[in-house]
Amino acid sequence: MPDRGGGPTGPRVRVGRPSRRARTLLMTLGVLAVLAMLFVMFAGFWTDWLWYRSLHYSSVFSTTLKTKIGLFFVFGVLMATAVGINIWLAHRLRPPLSAMSMEQQSLDRYRMGIAPFKKWVLLAVTALVGLIAGASAAYQWRIWLLWVNGVPFGQKDPQFHKDVAFYAFDLPWYRFLLSFGFAATVLSLIAAALVHYLYGGLRVTSPGARATAAATGHLSVLLGVFVALKAVAYWLDRYGLAVKSSDFKATGNWTGLRYVDANAYLPAKTILFCIAAICAVLFFATLWRRTWQLPVIGFGLMVLSAILIGGLYPAIVQKFQVQPNEQAKEAPYIQKNIEATRKAYGIDDSKVADYSGKNDSDGGGEKLRKDANTTASYRLIDPSVISPTFQQLQQERKYYQFPSTLDVDRYKGADGKDQDTVVGVRELNLDGIPKRNWINDHFTYTHGYGMVAAKGTTTDPNADPAGSPDFTESGLPTKGSSGGGVGTYKQQVYYGEKTDQYSIVGGPQKELDYEKNGERTTSYKGKSGVSLSNPVNRAAYAVAFGEPQILYSGAIGDGSRILYNRTPKERVEKVAPWLTIDGDAYPAVVHGRIKWIVDAYTTTNGYPYASRTTLGDSTADSLSNGDRSVVAQQNKVNYIRNSVKATVDAYDGTVKLYEWDSKDPVLKTWEKAFPGTVEPKEKISGELMEHLRYPQDLFKVQRELLTRYHVTDPTQFYSGSDAWQVPEDPTHKEGNAVPPYYLSMRMPDQKGQTFSLTTTFTPNGRPNLGAFMSIDADANSKDYGTIRLLKVTSNVPGPQQVQSELNGDPEVAEFVRNLRGTDSDIEYGNLLTVPLDNGFLYIEPVYARGGSANYPLLKKVGVSYGKETVFKDTLGEALDAVFGKSSEQRPPGDGGQEEPPSSDNPTVKDALKDAQAAYQDAQDALQKQPQDWEAYGRAQEDLKDALDRAAKAEGKAVGDKQGQQQNQPRSQSAGGGSDKKGG
């Protein structure tokens, strides 16, 4: 055979084509890869379903999933159909190619290239746009459910007289439909134009007509649809003015119509709607006229009108009608904005009263001193400062931790009355585990243990070192003291704010736990989590968590359950994805279980005329951090309600949602969408109700709005002369806003103390006190949620000025010098502000940190009233000094120094009681068969420890009593009070 340039003669070898075995292997690998991808997708779906089912909220998962799938399918098919039909129609209307121009000859190779694959190209293009459109539509599941389940607000906007539900539920859905219509039309127009060009219906360089009649008619109809949609957009824009945001110097962030909107933009939108509708008709008319002359003229007229009527005319009205007399022109619209904003944020029923801020009553210091005892329970234990002290004194093990900011709650004291209590849950800290490995991290160390509580108003008078919290619940396991406690409860904490890793419990591998005599092992007995007995479940979680050992580990067997999504906020947000979660979940012992209480909000940004706020900005203060920030930080809202109270069981993770605001139309709408997920308010038990409180994040949003919207007169509002600001926290150097404080106190119009949430305001740009705000935070109170505002009418020092005055006190300077001499430093606690007899009483606990005790201990108390500022060892001494009078009755929070300790004090009694219990434990160990010598040894150690504590407390009591008798004349000459530090 002749050589044809293909190489040497002989058998031709095929190069590059794999063998049949290789092809089979590649095909097998490809199939396996596809199956692996499908299983990864399945694992995510399946584990989510199992998690929701384990919590009995599978209806939330199924409703959400069905809604997303439905929207994906419907809008994906609509988009694919719209684009596919127009591509097919453009191809169908292609002209015959009898005379080929140079332009068409260059396109011919592309036509020939795709000719064999036309159907596949059509399917590929339509499938792609359908998938994209479907995915985009599925993301809109919330606005679909709101639209289809919308409940009327029963309130109408002042401009168009439509129910607020139209703006909150209907308008967002109409805008989505409009945007989808625009997208479908534009994509169809582009696709049709390309097909017409490819097959000669449109010509760019060829001589003669640029478009065939068929192409002209087809594209004109699509352009007509586009312009018709623009007409609809102009019509919806009219209503959109009621919820439009803009900058306005009187308010900064403005929502709703202003003068120029009502008198220029609104008529302009109506005119543009008519012009666009006429223009659309002209485009449709090309089906008969076969010319674009009139449509192009109409379109040009619409563009020109949009510039002149929609842009230039409003600018002229603003310049020559509004600006010369803006205050008078805008007054009616400012009034509408004020009324809507106050109603949307729930601040319209605020009780506002003038308050002098300076005491001018009769009775002198003796009356003031007596009133100070009953006006408030002064919380000296600052939950944002004392956490390291809890950590040092109550951590017990390195693998436990407390949150950086503790919580304030109410529990019964020894006298049976409610007392403000600082609480913290002892949660797991994986970083403190002695040896980190997979078994220890996920099987052995699985939970925290117990809740520690301390009196909020006193320190422990018998503690060493002095100034330590007076714990009412302490130890490991925790137990209550004679001064109070939280009762008997299940102490294991499997779900908490710091518990963000998964754990596998209940199987062959035992967990670390505790009992009265020390460490022990246990196995989880709760029903929480998802069973791993099924190999499919194990494989799914191995893939979902990227942990292959879950699939084959011998530590997993019968009874093994996996716990995850373990923080309270995360659990509530997942079972109710339509809620916005408060930044601070707090623990309470309810019915013998630790329950995390989570406040949840319903919101919308579609309330007409109500100004918007960004939740992350409004709720930020000096204590904000990753644990205490609102979940939806960047959400812009202009309506908010604390409509749901949720609880999460710390042992089994059970989530309960309770209806709180039964009148909220947004909540009613979501209840229609997810029936049965929210329980009625009547299901809240009395014990749980005792611990519910007004949420901090809602309070901070409301106080931010009240800096401007406490003014209800439009003229005064416009001038900004009475605007306030939230002062910076004087106890922190970062310069962030002062946080609100929970405090049991009595406002001037109240007869008794109420658990309240309080804050202060200063005039805008000035340091003096402008107003004081308090809200009734006790859920059992008939006035729960009532906002009280005291507008200060005289020049009263603000928080920063009081702090500066205290810092300049000679006693403070000496105290700081002495501290630094012992390698310690000063740390200020919360600066409490309390209205007292027409004046304001400031109280600030002062802590020392460093030296032998490198954690905060309460050492001093600063008090200011009027022009007097003092710095003393105890609150009682400080009040005596600032009022110039003593009182037989010590105020709440006097550091536990009402009487010197005696031999029958609670500390000695507790120690002797513990000694008796330890002795009995030892006897029980000896009576066992065989005898338990290990338990006997532990009991002997407990007995020795209890007797040592009893002897120490007895000796301290005797010494204090003798010292008091020796110093009695000096104490009396100083106006009474104790010399003992640390109160």
C-alpha cells in the first residue's frame, strides 16, 4: 500500500481512544460520582427532616419545603415556557434564505453548526433560565405565604385609605410578580432577537429592510408587554410612595409621602401610567401596521415624560414651593409620620410627665433617707462585671464556663418575697478538656451542669475574700442556701448559649456527670436528638458533618442519639424561621427544669409612613457582642412586636412557642401559614409567667425611636429643638451606648416597686440629663409594657457628668492609689439612676480586681444626689453621707451588713447541716456489703470541710462582734454604718 503520509505501512493503530475496560471504568467512576453527589444532597435533606421530626415541628419543614418546591416549579416552568415559546416562534417566523448576503453567509456556518442540535439547544436554554428563575422564586417563600395568608391590620393609611396589610403583605408579592414579568420579557426579547438575527429576520449590515414583517410584529409585541409592565410599575409606585424611604433633615431616615411626593410625584406617576399604557397599545398595533414609527414616537414621549414629569417637575416644586416655607408645607406629613411611627413601634401609649429633677420637698435628709429605702432594690451586683467572679468561685472544673454577661431574674428569698437575682448557667467549655480527642469532645464531655445564682442587692458578709457575691445557689451539683435558691431541678445542661458542637449520647460510650459525692458516669435518658441506630442515618450524618467516624465508630450503638443545633436562639429560629430572635436568651428554673426563655419578634418593613430602623444598629450598646446581638442584624424594619415567647428545655431541647401578642396581625398571618406551631397564651404556666420579662432588644429599639418621636408636635419635631440621644456608657471606654438595666423600683406615679427596665436620655449634643425612661417588665403586672417617660425640666447632671464627679472625688483617688499599690485596679459597675422625691439618685458599685484575687470584688459604692457625691464602703454609709442623716432601716442592697454575724447565723447552720449529712453518708458507706471505703473517704473529707467552715464562721462572728463593741462610739459619731469593706 502506498504511504499516504500517515506513517509507516502496516496495521494502523488507533491513538487516544481508551480501551473498553478503561471506558467501563470511567463510566463506573462517573456513575459513582453522580451517586455520591446525589447522596450528599440527600444527606442534607434527610438530616434536616430527622431534626425537625425529633422536635415535632415536621410541619414547619414540610410546609416550607412544599412552598419552595411549588414556587420553584411554577415560576421555573413559566420562565422556561415564556423563553422557549419565543425562541420557537422566532425560529418559526424565519424568512427563506434565497439570496444570501455577506452578513448571512458569515452566519450560515453557525446555523449549520447548531442545526442537528436545535432541539437540544432549545431544551438546554429553557432549562437553564427555568432553573435560575425557579431558584430565585423559591427564595420568596416568605412573601408568598404572607400574601396568601394575610390578615387585615384594621388600620388604613392616611393617603390611599388602604389597609396596612396591603403594604405589608400584598405589595411585596405584586412587586415580585412584576420583577418576574420584567425578567421573563427581557430574556424572551433577547432570545427572540438573537434567533431572528441568526436566521435573517433582523439585519444589521445588509441593504434593504432591517427587519422582516414577522420579526417586527414579534418583537413589537414583546416590547409592548415590557411597556405595559412599566405602566403597572408606575401604578404600583403610587402606593410605594407610602412606604418609600428617603432622607429628610427633620428626621434623618424618613418613610412615607412628603409634600413633593403628594403634589408632584403622585400625579406624575399617574400621568406616566397613562402614557405607558397608550405606548403599549401602539406597540401592539404594529401587528397590523407593520411599522415601528408610532411605537418609537410613543416610547420616546414616555422617556421624555419620565424625565420632565417624573424628575424635573418634582425638583421645581421642591425648590420653589417647599423650601421657602418647608416647615409649614411638611407639617401635615410630619404629623402622619409621627403617628404612624409611634403606633408601629408600640410607643404611642407612652406616659409622659414633666419632672423637676431637683428635690424641693420638705422633710430634709431624714425623709429622703427613709424614701431611699423603699424606692428601689439597688442592684449592686453587676451581671456584666461579675462573670469572672462566678467563673473563679463556681466554675469548679476547667471544662465549664459561664457567659461573659450574666442575667438578672427574680426568685423568692428567705422571707418569701421576690428578690432580684443574678444567674448564670455552668455550661460546657471544650477548650478546658484535659485531653482533646473525638471521643472526649463528642461522647464524654457532653453537657454543662447546674445554674448558679446570687443575690443582686448584697454581697456575702461572711465571704473570704470580702466583696464576693452572696450565692443562693452554688456548688457542684448546685444546692440552695438558707437565703434563697431556685429549688430542686434537673441540673444537666445539654442545650445552652455556649453549646455549639454536636454530641452523641445514650449509647455504649458513657458520659461524665456528677452526683452529691463527686464525679460519676451516666448515659443520656432524654428523648432529644436523632437516633443513630439506623445505618442510613449514620451515613447521612457522617456526610452532613464531614465526620466518617460516625459511620463506623464502635462508640455508637443501640440507643445512640446525636444532639446538634443546641443553642436556644438557633433552635427557635429554625423551628420558626419567620421570627426575629432577641439577642439575649436567659435561663430560669421552671417546673424542676432549666428553661431557656427566648423573646421573638414579628416584623415588617411595609408599615406606611412609619420610619425604618436597622435592628443591628438600634440594639447595639456597650454590652453587645456575638452572644448578645439580635439575629437579623441588618434587617430594616418599621414595625415590630414581641409576639412570641419561646422556651427551650436545657435537658431535652424541647422548644415551645407561646402566643404573647394575640392582636398582632403579622403573628396571625404566620399562624395561618404554620397552624399548630404556636400555642395559645393560656398554656403559659404560672411558674413560667413569673420569669417572663420585657425584652431588652425591643426596649432598645423603642428608646432609639423615642429620642425623636417623644415629640408629637410637627413644628417642634421639625426644629429638632427637643431631640434626645442615648448617652454613652460612662463605665466603658469604648464609647458605645449605655445598656438598659433591669431593676426593681418605684416610679413617682406608682405605689410599690415593680421589676422594670430603665434607661436615661441626654439632650442632643449636651451631657446633662434630659429624660428618664422606665418600662414595666414584670409579665404578671397589669401594667406590663407601659412606658413611663420623665422629661427633666431643670439642669440635672447626666451619667457622664456624675461619673466625672465621682472620678474626681479625693476618696476615689486615694482608693485607686491604694489599689495600684497592691497591683490591683478599679472597675466600675452599672451606674443606676433612680427617681427620688423630684430628684435623681445615682448609685454605682465599684469593684477591685487584681492582687491575690484576680477577679472583681465589690469594695465601694458611689452615690450622688443633687450636688452631693460620696464614695463609701457600703451603700448604707453612702446614703447616710449623701443625705446627711442615718436611718434605722437599711436599704435593700446594703451589702448584707444589717447585723453583725452571730453563732446562729445561716452560714454556721449550713456548715453544721452539711457536717451532719457527711457523717450520715459515712455511716451508710460502712453499712454496705461489702463496705464502700471510697465513699467513706469522700464523706470524711466532706465532714472535715464542713467542720472547718463552721469553726471559721464562728470565729469570724465573735471577732466582728467584739470589734463592733469597741468601735461603737466612733461609728456613732460618723453617723452610723459599718467600717467593714466589701459591702
